[in-house]
Amino acid sequence: MKVQITLETMSDVTEFVSIATRVPEPVYLVGDDFRVSAKSLLGALCSMEWNELWCECSVDIYSKIEKFVVL
């Protein structure tokens, strides 16, 4: 699963990391030329500066992160 997301505030980042941490499979934030673990608060904070931000996971977590999905 790969969807474009947006993390605009510190609250968004902490909530997203909290959700990602509860997923047993790896969850990644992907953008520009970078890929970081979505379970890392520091990585998620850095990703706020990227032009486009995508969430990647080997399982469907759309319903958990729907709030952050760009439509």
C-alpha cells in the first residue's frame, strides 16, 4: 500500500507516529530522495519539510491513517 499523506503540525506527526508504532509491519515515510521509518518521531518530523510525502506499508493501513491521506 502506498498513499500520499500530509503531516502539517506537531500534533499530526505525533498522532501518525503513534498509529504507525501499533502496526506490526514496517511503515515508511517516503519523499524526495529519502525513506524513513514512520515509527521514528525524528524521521517523521524531518519529513514535514519534504515537497511530497507518501506512506508505504506492506499491509493495508488506509483506515488507520485516512485522516492524513491527500485526496
